Amino acid sequence: MKIHVLLYADGGSASLEAEAGITIRELFAQSQVGFDAPCGGNGRCGKCRLYAAGALSEPEERERSFLTEGELRSGMRLACYARLLGDCELRLPEENASIETSGRSEAYDFEPTVTVGEATLTIPTLKNPLDDRGNLLSAAKAADASYAALKKLPALTRAGKWSLFYVKDGETVLDVCPEKPKAAGMAVDIGTTTVVAYFYDLETGRLLGIESGLNEQKGFGADVISRIAACIDMPEGLRALQEAIIGQLNGFVQSFCRKSGFKRGNLYQATIAGNTTMQHIAAGLSPANIASAPFIPCSLFGFTLGAEQIGLELAQAAQVYFSPCLSSYVGGDITAGMLACGLDRMKDTCLYIDIGTNGEMALRHGGEIVCCSTAAGPAFEGAHIKYGTGGVWGAISGVRADTMRADAMRNGAVQIDFETIGGVPPIGLCGSGLIDALAVMKRLGVIDETGRITDPDELEDASLAPRLTEIDGEPAFVIDPESGICITQKDVREVQLAKAAIAAGITCLIKEAGIRVSDVQSLLLAGGFGSHINGASACEIGLLPPELEPKIRAVGNAAGMGASQTLLASGSYQRLTELVACCSYVELSGYPYFQEQYIEQMMF
Ligand code: FES
């Protein structure tokens, strides 16, 4: 039986048709509706929330376990569980992601590989029968010409009295035009969670626009392992995931063109920086072997592909450069980030860390760079945390305990304050809020050094006792009594695993470089999460070494800045090649010291 579903999303609505009996998630997959399914639709995370009304299956026990009575009353359902039995209306929750688009980079000279020029060709005669291609190459001082340029050349030369404009990428003529064309390029950071595209004028280097969004592959799982599994397990999985990301980038291009007056045919080059899996999927290459030992990728990139080859809708002959990766788990986002921060030219001993679902890190010391990657898991991105959420509006991004305020002194109560992204009422905790909350809990003695939430009678400050509660039979600490947002014992354990993985990775790099922690002169934190975490809290819970607290510097979206630099400075290609040559990679899964440290760093 066919049914009709009205979907309200992104400020508009769409009418979808479906076979009765399928789940909402199956409907979204069939209709290619972008939707967040952090556990890959396996029904384990309880995050695929939306509002639904109409003929739906009754919530089963498992679905109920993820939702409060109030949420169920308001019509909230989980897309993985709720089945469509007849006509329905669905409404996606507001999704205002706060995505890091800014970043710092070292100064560099603007000198793109794409240039625009004007040429006057020689008029061929019977005595001098120059072919059009040879004529163009000689006038434009080029070595090659694209097929797209050749297709236009005969008519253009004769109509324009042998004068024309051309666009070259290095030694290759990409395009020929009767009028001087605008030339723009796109630099992209493809993160597992978010995607950012920067559009630049390639004649002036001016930033023309930024487009960003949550990665459209999110419906296939929150982390790279789920995405790889989707590529392997689903029929045509790789194609579906590639279409999701390339479709998103094409949407960015359309949106940029609408706002700027540029046309997609003016976009002559793109650069991409992403982790190794994201780059494989964008390039349409199988990431299957990244997930299992010995973790061999199809490619470590550092080359260009034609935009048309991967379905990217830019100028016909535009090329797309993929940043070089160092291994299956230290990708092009890290090399691009290191380029932006000048790690290849740095004299200081410097630690560069990008914390996401993986903690990817590099230590520059004495002219060499040693790198590794640790599986931090998605806890810092809000997954597997009871009240966890991404960095969206309403996420609690900072938590403070104020024992010194006058009112606290008067009545002996510790004041716990928090702030949310956008200053709106809280909906959950994002990674930075989670780290702050754990630091506060540690400072107040709510958790002991093993991470156990203490009993009320063990508390030093009895005023905290009302905040201790039980959720699903396990201890929890309430952060916001009004909304009930709290940290459960299981959440503490998830953070412990994540922070131990990062901290152990750092100690392994320090050991590999043969230095002490105190020898590190700067600690650069890249990525959206790194930009927002409170360094003191991260050090307090042992995520980062306390000695390095004064040396922490957030560098924002360094991967995006590196991709931009590659687009705007032709010397970047050589620098990336040299940077890769001085890097070595430590595979932590076969490194006994990592296991020792992992257990040790679990403590608070
Ligand atoms: S429960 Fe539906 S995506 Fe995890």
C-alpha cells in the first residue's frame, strides 16, 4: 500500500511517497533526505530524533528507553524504530550547526597555478598552415590544452580575429574565451562531521564566500568506520556515499554562484583536504581496506583528478587536488593543517593535534615530524553520551563551578553555571561542555580518580547532594536541574576511554621523538572542537598534559586554511611533498607502550 508523507525541513516542506510498513529512516534513505543517524541506523544511539504525527507504529520498549515521557507526548520519535503505517507528517528538529570556518595560517605569497592571460595567435596561411592547437600553445606559452578548450578553439579564433583570452593551470590551457573570464577556485575541508568550502578569486586571492554544512554522509554513521562499513555492506554503498558528498559540494557551488554572480564554469580549480577515508570516498575509491589490519589505503593521494571524473560540477576541464595523506588514519586534513601552521619550516618543537572521532597528531622536533592517530571515538562529538549533542545551537559548550560567589558563600551552595551555543535554552552537552563538566566534577570531588561518581555521603560539599541522581539504574550528576541534563556514570566512562586514547597517543609521540613533555614549545589545537575546548579543563581531566596548558594555541580550521593555501600558492605542492618526506608514522595498534599508557591515562 502506498502512503503519503509530508516532510517539513529546512524551512520548507516536501511530499514523499512510500510503501506502508517501512521505518522513517528507510523512507529517508530511499528519498535521499539528509538525516543524522550517528549509529548508522542500528538503533543503538537514540539520536535520530524527529517529530512525527499520523499513522505510525506504537513506540516499542527499546524506542521508549531512549525518550522521556514528555518527549513521547510531544510526538518525538526515533527514525530507526517508528514505522509508517499510513499517511503521516514528519518534522525535523532544528539543526543549526555551529561549524568552525575560520582558522589561522602562516603568511604566504599569493601565486596560484591558475592564471588568466590574453593571446594573439598567428594567422595561418597556405605557406604557414599552423594547426589551431599548436598556434594556441605557442601564443599562450603552454605545453598542453584541454579537450574543452580545443572544442571551442576553431570558432573562437576566427570570430575573434585570432585574439582571445585563456585560462591556464600550470602549463595546460583549460579554457579559451572571447572576453576576459572571471577565475575562481574552491578549497574544501571534508570532515567526517562537517564540510566547509572556501571560494576564492584566483586573480586577486580575495575570499569570495564560504559554504558549510554537516557532512551529508551522516545518515551512514557518525564515524569513519561506520562509513567504511556502509561502503562495504550496502549494495552500491560507495557510490551512494560519494554521491552524498559530491552532491553536497555541488550544492555549495550552486549556492555560492547564486550569491556571487560567478558561474560554475568560472571555477577552474578545487583543492580537497580530508581524512584518508573522506578523500577516498570523494574520489570514488574504495576505502574498504582502511578498516582492517594492516590498514592499507587504496591511495595516499597528493595528486589531481579531473572534476568531471568525480562528478564535481565546476568548469569542464577543472582539476581537483587531493592533499597527501600519511597513512590510513593520518590524512590530507593533517598535512594541509601542518602546511597552514608552517610545521615544515618551524624551528620550535611543536605538537599539532586535531581531535575528532580520531585524535590525529604530529610532533615536530629537530627537523622531523612523527605522527600517529588514536581512536578517540565519537564521545567528544556528542555520540554515545546520554545528553550528548554536536556543536549546535543550544549545546552546553562551557560549564563552571563558582564556589567564591557571594551567594555561594552565604548559603554554602556551589554555583554551577553553564553557557550554550547561541545563548538559547540547553538541549544537551557538546564536547567542550562535556570536558568542562568532567573537570568541574573532578574539582568538586563528584568523581574520584578512577572516574567513579561518588555516593552522596562521600561528598565533601553536602550542597551538591541534590544533584546526584540515578538514570537507568546508574549514578548521574545533574548539570542543569531545570532541563534535567546530566552526566551519567556511563558518560564518564566514555570520556575516560576517549581522553586516555588521546593522552596515550601524545606520550607515545613524545617517547618516539626522545624528548620530555616540557620540551614541547607550542601545542596547536586544530579543528572546531580544538578551538572551543577550555585548555585548563582539558589539562585538568588529563586529556592534554598539564605542563602544556600555557602553550596551547587554537588554530581553528587549519585543514581548510591548508586547502586554501594549496589553491592560492603554487609552491604549496612542493612544500607538501617535502613535508610528507620528513614525516614518519607510528602505528599505535602494534605499539606496546601505547597499551600501557592507555591504561595509565584512564585515571583522572
Ligand atoms: S538509533 Fe537511529 S541512528 Fe542510532
